[in-house]
Amino acid sequence: MPEPGLSPGPSGPAARPPLPGPPSPAFPAFGAAAAPAPAPSADAGPGAATPSRLPAVTPSVGVRAEAPAEPSVAALRPEIERILRGPSGLGTAALSLARRPEPPAAPELPVPTSAGEGTPVPGLYFHPIPEPDAGRVAEVSRRIKDWAVDEVQIFPPEWEGEFDGFSVGRYMVACHPDAPTVEHLMAATRLMVAENAVDDCYCEDHGGSPIGLGSRLLLAHTALDPLHTTKEYEPTWEESLLSDAPRRAYRSAMRYFTELATPSQADRFRHDMARLHLGYLAEAAWAETDHVPEVWEYLAMRQFNNFRPCPTITDTVGGYELPADLHAQPAMQRVIALAGNATTIVNDLYSYTKELDSPGTHLNLPVVIAAREGVSDQEGYLKAVEVHNDLMHAFEADAAALAAACPAPDVLRFLRGVAVWVDGNHYWHQTNTYRYSLPDFW
């Protein structure tokens, strides 16, 4: 049931609205039009695309454009100015963010030319991306398999087909097109593989169970956030980090990541991973009691058990840093949360049939809506599409308002990086036909 103006039609998927505010060489407009557009002029800035108007949208139930949260953003301005101005007094001149060198400009990105293979969910609001750089995909794919097999022994031989079908190299190149080197891409790719190893081996497909999950997650988390203890007990803890594939992967991936990340970026990632593990535990608790949560409860769980740790490292992978004070601003946190929530519902929609074919009951948004709101499976799925679209509209509106309120180059590039990750995540789900297929609801 494609919604008029939202599903891919003759003119392709919707174009992302450009961010307001003055142009910046480090941050072009959000995305590009789906249809071929004139190339940007030489002085338009790296990656800039010709702004496009939003297509007309016929109103439909549950799908609406969200207005920017102007009051909250307006209230943010004095705080942003204080942060950028920095401290005052003798010896503090070097601490002003306003005098920080600008982050390196993002490289120019090609204009999307096609939606790629695979069928997008009808009615889903998304933006096409260019095909990921084939050379980088091949190199990242080669390196990540070497790391998985030789360094951390993450899977036995019988899982090799699943690992190859994951196509994680193509995934990460699509999500981080501004990475300055392959090693920056590898930092994100190792973490993605490690996170999936924890999910598969501790929670789901390969021996996972809700029973005892809290203990396993906590001990694995010490591979990211190290234990500080006495000399008597430290060697035993260090040995434990090599005891299973998830812990080996976390330990190694985090070591590589901290070679590129600043201390505050590394701590940000640890915090986001703690959020992820908390979400795992909530879902496990429901599984142990066969509880189907209310829709709002499920969405709350999914705000923690979601992709958030992946887009929030966009600055590390891009070779720059969003200052911690700006990252912590409530308006920025809302934008990040909306992006993570929208991308996670994308996963619910594309993995729907895969989860139905798996043993046991798998909670996802369509299943929870159907159960809690007393509608058919098809109606539950289609309403989940609307929820995703609402989240995407809110994300784009709030990101645009924040960009207008704080047009600092590192803020703008970070917002763009999150938006590009959102689009790359959809591209990977749509095109990974090894893992995903759509239900027959249309």
C-alpha cells in the first residue's frame, strides 16, 4: 500500500530537504535529489548538491511532516554561544572552541544514480545513495575477514557463508563515504562485526539466550570499559577477555578504535554501548516472561537496543571530532536519538520475514502493533512504516533547526555524517537480498 508522495514512484525516492543556514565548505545540503541534478559549481563546497524542493505529499493517516522544534532550539542559542566562546580569564585563550581549527572538509560525494538492487519497502520514506566505492568495499571486505578469522577467531568454518552474506564491507563504506582512509573505515567495521557477534552469540541466532544474559553482557562490556582492580585479580580478568568470540572481538575492535579516537570520543562510544546492552536486557526480560510490551514500551526499548553506537562515531571515522559539550546538548541528543530510532525501525521492517522464519517469538514493531492494537499482520506492518516515516520527518526537521541555530563547521559536518549513515543503513538493508526479503503485503 504505497503512500502517495512517499513511496518510490517514477521520480524515485524523496529528496532530503536542505539544511537551512549559511553554506559551509564542510557541510553541504542534506543529500541530493533522487532525479539527476546539475552538478554543483566549483565553489559550492565539497559534496554540495543542487537544493531541491520536497515533492508534494498527499495527506495520509499517520504520516505527517514535523515542524522544527523552534522553541527548544531558540533556547539553545545562549548555551551554544557560551560553549563556542569558551572560558575567560588569564591562560584560557587556547580553550575557546570559537578559535579551534575547522574540521577537515568532507570529500565530494557523488550524486545518487540509482536505488541499487533489492526492493525498497513500499511507502517508506528514504533517500537513495550512490553505489559505494567498489575498491574500498573490496579492501574492507578482505581486511575484515582476515581480522575475523586470524585475529579474533570470531566464527567457525560453518558460519563463513553467513559472514560473507553480511556484506559488512559494503555496509560500512556506504555509511561512511567521507572516511579519509581505509583504516578509518576498518575501525567502524570491526566494531560493527563485534557488536553483531555479541548479539548473535549472547542474545539470538547462535546459542543466545535471555537466561544469564546480564552477566555475559557485563563481562563483555569490560572489554570496552576496562576493569580497574588489584594486581591479584587483573590477570584473571585479562584472560577472560579471550574466553569467547564476542569478548575477543570487543577487545580487539576497541583497541583499534582508540588508536583513532580521542578520549572523549572513546568514552562517548562506551556510553552508547552501555545503552545498547541495557536495551538487550529489557528485551531479554520480556522474552523470559513471554511478555508482549505496549507499543510505546517497545519503542522505548528500541531507543536503547538500536543502531545509535554506529552513527555517533561518524566524526571519529571521518577524522575529526565534535566537541563533547556540543555532542551533549539536548537538541543534539534528540537528533541522534531520532536518527537511531528511525534506522532501527528500518531493521524491523526489512528483517520481518527473516525473524518470522526463525525459531521462537521475535518482537519487532509490526508484530507488537498487530498484537497490542488488535489489527492484522499486514495492518501492523503498514502502520510500522508510518511510524518510521514520522521519525524520519522529525529527525530531518530537528537536524535542520539545530544546523540553523549552530552553524559551526564541526556541528554541521557531524549532522551530515549522521544523515549519511541513516541513508547508508537503508541502502544496505534494501540491497542485502541474502539476508532480507519483504512480506507479501502489497
